[in-house]
Amino acid sequence: MKRVLSLFAALFVAAGLFAQNVVPGGTEAITIEGYVSATAFFQNQTFEFGNGQEAEWATPPEYTTNRWFSGMDVRNTTLRLLFNDRNKNGHKWTFGGALEMDFFGGYVGASLFYAQMPVPRLVVAYVDMVHKNLRIRLGQAYTPLVGNIPVSLSHLGFPLGAGATGWVGWRFPGIYLYWGLNGTEHTVKLRLDAALFSGSWQGPGSTTNFLTAGNFGSPQMELKLNFNAKKWSAYIVGHFDNKNMAPVNVVATDSTLTGLAAEFGAKYNFGGFLVQGNFYTGKNIGQDFGQMTQVQDITHDLRSYGGWLQVGYKLKKVGAYIFYGSEKVNHDDAVACFSSPRTKQQMYNFMLKYDVSRQVSVGVEWLHSYLTYGKNDTNIQGDQMSFSVLYGF
């Protein structure tokens, strides 16, 4: 008995030694944010980018028997660390930064148990320098093409319509400038966003060693004008990049692929009503989730357009939201680039949401995908029913 008591005493002492407060190394303040997310789902078709909380469009082959399967997904869970140095030390600039991760980075190993061990995924990591109305951001951040985010409890890391119905944009390492063009006294505040960031493409070359066509072409560039008022907001953004399709250590020929895009988005809040959406058109921006996330290995242009709209109403703690999105890829372009391309997608989503408290929400959703693919416009449909809980902190 004395040995047992001694062991417990040692454990309590050890716990006291290791359970220390986290103290910043400098003068900055650290804010911990994020959410814990869990979704139980039922599907009758496999989806891309994956099933559960990754589902965006139904993908072949079409299931014809024993179709429904189920699971539970927690990969939306996100941890965000925000840093803010409040001690200027005589500087006119203030400094800060952010580090964010979720759990869509794959799985540990390939055993019987690996599905319960999702891998963390870096989302953003950047340093901010702020002076009056100017913010300079260095590091990996969301590009200006990322605008409005559809309301959902099941689709957070992969928003509704991402790469499937006109929700475009991604996050890249680069230089980002945010410039407030007028003061806080104005009813409508204007902000100009400019970004120069790393290129990306599927090939030729390595996608993880900075040797793809996107990396040895010109950097990606975007410019965005934002309008923000009390009850509404809107933005317009343009994108440009130029990819050199000649592989590394090969004599370059005239084999470039230019990426272009324009996007408009708006949001309106009045009382409990919400209306939001965006529309884009462009070519050769598969690296930014355009063209239904298709990346060609030839210098033939791939053009598309798409958009989505969400309408919702919240009464006290209960909200209802309807989403519709559609994207269409030029058919002639698609069949010239791929043997079995995705040419059109329609997505429907309906959600009932209940706020249990300020931090906890639960909801049920129905997601329907109608995909057209192949040279002969074959159709495939898929459904997902889900129940989700979200705890924000």
C-alpha cells in the first residue's frame, strides 16, 4: 500500500511540474481560436475530394446496388494561433501573425486503425506588418479570389462548391497587401487587396519540390476591390498567371499557358435574412479550383464559368439555409484536354441549424450532386445526408 501511495504522490508531483501556463517568448499576446467539428453522414455514392466532410461532387463509377454507406468525420476540427505584438518599441508599425491547421492531411499509416488517425494539415502561416490603413502580409494566406463562404456545419475545410460550382481560390505563400482607401467615418468602406504569390500546376515536374510549370512560370497575381457596409458587402477580383510548360533542364519552346479569371461576389444581411454568392469566369486556373479542379498537361486553353447562391433565414436560435451552385466547362476544350473530363456540375444543399449556445451548434444537411462527365455527357448523381455538431472556441 505504501508503494501505491508513493506512486500516486509521484504522479501528482509530475503533473504539477508539467502543467504550466504557456507564456509568450516576447511581448506579444497569443489568442487561441478554432472549433471542434464532428459529422455523421450517409451517402449513396463516392464523392470527390473525398467522402464525409470533403464531399464536393459525385464521381464514377455509379453504384447500382447496396449503395448506402455511413461514417463519422472529425477532420474539419481546426486550431488557430493568433499572435499580436502590442509593444511598438518606438515603431510606427505593429506586428502579428497567424498559424492555422486542420486535419485533412491524410492518415497515419495504412493499418486497420489508420482511419481514426488523421494527419494535421497546414492551412495558413503568415506574418503581418500594419501601419495605419496598410497591412503587409508575408507567408501562406488565402488569395484574394477567396470571397464569401457558404454557411454549413459539415463543409468547413472544404466549403460547399469548392472546385465544383464556382467557389474558387486557394492559399499560397506570397506577399499580400491590404490597403484601406477611406476612413471609418465613411458609410461604405473601400479596401484594395493586391497579392503576388507562388505559382502551382500539376506538371511537368515535382509538385512538392518547386519544379512544376507553375513554379518556373510567372508568379500568380491578383487584385481585388472590396466594398463593405453595415448590412452588405461586395467585391470584384481579377487573376493572372503565366505557366512555362517546358520541363526543367529542357530547352524551352513556346509552350506557355496563361491563367486568367474574374470574379464578383456579394453578401446582404437584413434582420435574420442572409443572401450571398459569387460568380466567376476564367481559363487555366485549376490550381485555384477553377475549371472544376481540372489541370491539363498540354497548352490548350480550358475555359469555364460558374457561381453559387445561398439564401438563409435565422429566427432566434433556429436557421434554415438553401444553397445552389453550378459550373460549366467549355465542352470542346474539355474533350481536347482529357479522355474523360468533368464538363458540368450542379450542387444543391439544404441545412437546418440550431444554436444550442453561443459556442455550440447542431444541424442536419442534405447535399445533392448532379455531375456531367465524359465526351458523351454521361450523368451521375449522388446524395449525402449528415448530422453535425460544432463547438467553437
